[in-house]
Amino acid sequence: MTDLLPSLETVLQTLATGLLVGCTYGLMCVALGLIFGIMRLINFAQGDFLMLGMYFGLAVLSGAGLGATIGPLPALIFAGLAAIPVFFVLGWVIHALLLARIAQRRGATEGEAHQTQLIMTLGISLVLSNGALMAFGSTPVSLNVPFASQAFILDPLGAGDVLVFLNEARVLAAVAALAAAGGLYALLHRTDLGRQLRASADNPLAATYMGIDVVWSYRVTFGLGFGLTALAGVMVATYYPFQPYVGLDFVIVMYAGVVLGGLGSVMGSFWGGVIIGLVQQLSTLVLPLQLQGTTVFVVFLLILLIRPQGLFGRSVERA
Amino acid sequence: MLSLEGVSVRYGGLSALTDVSLSVGEGEFVTVIGPNGAGKTTLMKAISGVVPLSAGRIRLGGQDLAAVPAQRRPHLGLAHVPENRQVFSGLSVLENLELGTTPLADRAQSAGNIEHVLDLFPILRERTAQLAGTLSGGQQQMLAIGRALASTPKVLLLDEPSMGLAPSIVDMIFERIARIHRETGVTVVLVEQRAIEALELCTRAYVLTTGRVVASGSGRDLMRSEEVSRAYLGA
Ligand SMILES: Nc1ncnc2c1ncn2[C@@H]1O[C@H](COP(=O)(O)OP(=O)(O)OP(=O)(O)O)[C@@H](O)[C@H]1O
Ligand SMILES: [Mg+2]
């Protein structure tokens, strides 16, 4: 009987991996939740943004050869930091040229504007993934950084018989995700810009009466969401082989995490992502391999049944 | 200070304002009264630039507003206290007031203005950290007025501040509005259904019915006028 139960070591190992993976999911969810929370826009291109971030990481480390010249770790840090402004600008341009234009069509009601924007993101998604297929081909690639195959070893009991391995690439990704989500929180809650973004989400008409350009707020939000997703992409690329359709592996996780955290609650989305990571990993302890993919869905449905406003959402938040 | 010449606004096929002209001098307190659906809110929205004009011209301090988008008008000194208060319900009272200072560049001035608002409405001072959506209706109205004052406006637009409030609160709100006008000299445009109170406060008034200005004059004259008293004062 006893060998059917997972050992303490396995449980701790799974928890640790779940937390690390969950933090990167958290960042992806925060980015999606930000775009939804402020713009009320469901962004179907989120997975493709992640994919572009991965290829950006590859371009910086291998393409530009930075990994060899300044070393893989500095090159990765550089790629992560550069991804935010680069994709912020790209998101800004996509919003200005595409999303804002169709939203501002004369005579469109707010609901119609959201629907056309949503379909537009679907189109953007198709263009990005197929464009990537043409540009990069369908062969999976990876970043090949040394720390993807190195681990920090924890000895939680101090006796040396229970060891937990923390993959260095995942630790780096989790640290970056925590820092970025923390930075976003500070931006939203401690700065004038953040207050204006939240006001634009809370009551766009009143925000206009305060002298806030709400469309500009949405543009900044879309840029930020793109930049943060691309950062997540750079970090995940260190341990996850990818091809142009890699986004599909993550979109369900992102949507589940955002809904779990409570739609519209940006920071709740982070914890939603962490929980998804934990659930996904813990399920490996008890479920056969074929069923592991379904656990995320099952948890997602259970939450929707029991707490439709999400774990961290307030039911009154959206009036 | 503020003038409208031949302003018309249409919602699809429906004419909400037809050829409305009015002018408000610097430091004046002008009231617009009219029954439900007369176009009072539309008038305020047209001045703020959130609904497009189908004809006419609006000037603020001599400047034609046609080319000034809604979100730039607060920077020219226009502040709008909207119908139904429209506070940022998920943000704190203090954040609402801080948002009111958006058009100001000077942080010290912003802080001073917020202090001033909190002196005017002490009940808000006790609740600066509370979410605005959890305030009572009267408190939300005070917050909406305070938020507008925080930008040191030249022209203050007030859209039915009495709506949905108990009579004692309405008296208090009107008293504060009178005080604000007296002490700061801000130009006030007040839109109201409560004709008597609103006419008592103002220097001049207009009567709006189905999108047209049908009468104007001093508040006292209008209160005495046959037509107005029959239609709006229930006399
Ligand atoms: N967004 C809109 N779309 C279509 N029609 C509208 C819209 N807003 C207002 N109207 C119509 O325009 C007319 C004037 O409305 P408005 O809200 O300006 O009146 P009001 O005088 O403020 O009324 P109340 O005293 O009830 O606030 C009404 O007939 C109304 O139905
Ligand atoms: Mg109205």
C-alpha cells in the first residue's frame, strides 16, 4: 500500500515545480487580465504575443550572438528587459493602427466596438502565427542556455535524505515574473499613470470629464500587456521548446488563471496563474499521464460553478 | 465666459437640442430648468464635448471648442459634475479627488485643492480611504462636486445634483454650491428639475423644453412667470 502514496520528496518536488511554473503562468495571466480589466477586451492574440517573445529571446541570444559574447545569463536578462519596451511599442502601434480605428467607427455602440475589437484580435493572432510560420518554419527550437539543465538543490529537512531540485531556468523565470508583476502593481497603484488607467477602466465617461484621454489609456494598457507577455515568453523559452503555434499550449492556462483570479482583478490573475501551475503539477502525483491535461479544465469548471466571480474577484466590482 | 450659438444635437433621428443659444458671463450663476427629457443632460454633454454637435458653436472664454476634444476641455477650465454623480466606484475617495486634479501641472496646488475640498465636505475627510462606490448617495454627490472643484475650474457644470437625494441633503448640497460660487467666484451652470431651489440660487435662468429654450430671464422673473409656474412649479 505505502508505495502507492507519493513520497515526501516527490510531493515537495512537485510543489516547488508547481510554484515556479505557476509564477510564470501568473505573469502571463496578469498581462491578459490587465488588457481585459482595463480595456474590457478579450485578447485572442495573447498566445501569439507569448510566442513572439520566445523568438525575440532566440534572436537576441542566438541570432545576435549575445549569448556567446556577454554570456547566457546577462544576455537573457538583457533580452527580458528589452522585450518590454520593444513589444510595448509594437502593441501601441497595433492599437493605434487597428484596434482603436475599428472601435472609433462612427455610430458604433460600445458593445459593437468590443465585439469588432475581439474579432480583430483573432485576426491579429492568425496573422502573427502564420507570419511566424513563414519566417521561422515549423521546426521546434530552443534557447539552449546552460542553466536550463542546472538546478539549485534544497535540503529542506537538513538531513540530506530529502532533496528538492529547483531548475535554474525556472527559478529565473519565476523571479522575473514576480518582479514584473510587482512592478505592474506598483505602477497601477502608486503612480498617477496607474491611477488614470484604473479610472479609465472604472468609468470611461467620468475619466474623460477629468481630462483623461481614455483611448490613450487603452493604448498604454495594450502596450504594457504585450510587453509583459513577451517578457514571459523570453523567460519560458529557456526551458520550453517552441514553434509558431506554441501559444496554444498556454492560452487555456492563461484564460483559466484569469477567470480563477476574478475577471477584472489584475493582481487576482497572478494568483490564479500560480494556482493553475500548482494544480497542474500536483495532478501528476495522482493522475495517469493521459488525464493530466484535463485537470486544469476540471478545476476551471469547478471554480465557475462554485465561485463564478473568481477566487479573488469581488462580485460588485463591475457595476 | 461660456456661450452657445444655435447649438443642435441629434441622437440618430431624434433631435435632443434644437438651435439652443445661451451665454454665461464670468462669475455668473446660471440655471437651466426643464422637465424630464428636455435635453438638459444633452446640453451639458455638448458643452463637455462628449456628444457631437450637428449644428452651432460653443465658445469658452472666447475660444471656439469645435476643435478641442472632450478630454482637453478640463485643461481649459471646464469641470463637469455629471448626472448620477459617476464617481470612480472602485477607487478610493482620495483617488477620486486626485483624479480631479489631472488637468493641473502643479502638485502643490493639487494637494492644496484637495485640502480645500476636504474642508468644504468634512465627511469626506473621514472617508478618504473608503471605496467611492460604498459611499451614500449624498456623499457621492459631495465627492463628485469636490472632484470637479479639485481642478480649480473656471466654469463648473452641475447636472441635477439633487437627483435621488433626501430633501435635507439637497438643501445642504445647494447651500454648498452657493457657498462655492460666493467664495471662489467660479462661473456656475446648474441644470435642475427642482425649479424653485435652483431659481433662488441663480443670477439668471433659462427654461428648456423638448430641446428648445422657451424662456429666459432673472430667477425671480421666471418664478413669477405664468408659463413657468404652470409647467414646472406645479402652481
Ligand atoms: N444616448 C442617447 N441616445 C438616444 N437618445 C438619447 C440619448 N440620450 C438622451 N436621449 C434622448 O434625448 C432626449 C433628451 O435627453 P436628456 O437626457 O438630455 O434629458 P434631460 O433633460 O437630462 O432629462 P432628465 O431630467 O430625465 O435627466 C430624451 O428624449 C432622451 O430620450
Ligand atoms: Mg438629465
